[in-house]
Amino acid sequence: MPEYQPFVTIDVWTMIFAWGNLIILFLFLKKILFVPLKNIIDQRQKQIKDMYDEARTDKDAAAAMRVEYEQKLADASAKGEEIIRSATARAHKQEEEIIREANETAAKNLRRADEQIEMEKKKALNQLKDEVSSMAVDIASAVIEKNLSEEDNREMIDRFIGQLGDEG
């Protein structure tokens, strides 16, 4: 067992040397591994924080844009309603104007028709007078058998018809 004794016994110098190696290894790893790793972790945490801040800013901007969009939508809706009211009012005015013009045209046509009827009536009366006078001349010639001149007969008939027209 003496050959295994150095493995089982505690040697102070070996322990100091092991502790020294451990401290050197720790400092070496700290310099080479831990500090850069901590820097990488810090950068990553900063990136994550920046991403959260950016997301929060984007969310606030989106909320502001939503409010603005809703306001614009309400304004557009109000403007659309105003345009519809305006168009309706214009349509009513146009309708009234068309009806007024139609009534005026109808009244004008009615006056023209009345005037034309009146003219036709006078024309018919004049034709009737002519026919009656010529019949009267024929009848008077046959009854009287007195031969008056054509002009005297017409004069007498016109007087008679004039008297009838004045009475009617």
C-alpha cells in the first residue's frame, strides 16, 4: 500500500499548486469566456429591451392611427350624409322646377287651344252666315219672285243676320 499512499495523503504543496491552477484557470476563463459571454448576454438583453420598447412605440402609434382613422371615417361618413342631403335638396328643387315648367307649358297650350277654338268658332259662324245668306237669297228669290239685284239681297240678309247676331 505504500505505493498508493501519495494518492491518499494530503500534500500541502500540491494543494497550493492545485488552488493556484484553479485561480489561474478561473481568471483565464473569466477573461476569455465569462466577460465576452456577459457582454453578449448584456447586448441580447439590450436588444430585447429595444424590441419591447419599439413594439410598445409601434402599438401606441397604431392606436393613434386607429383613432385618427376612426375620426376620418366619421368625417367621411358625415360628409357623405351632407352630400346626400345636398343632392336630395337639389333633386327636389329640380323636380319643382320641372313641374312648374310643365304647368306653364300646359297653361300656354291650353290658352293656344282656347284661341284656336275661338278662331274656328268664328270661322264656322262666318261660313254659316255665308251659307244662310245664300240660302236666304235663294228662298227670298223664290218667295218674292221679285227680282232684286244680288247686291240688294245680300245687304238685306246681312242686316237681318246682324240683327240676329246682336240679339244672341
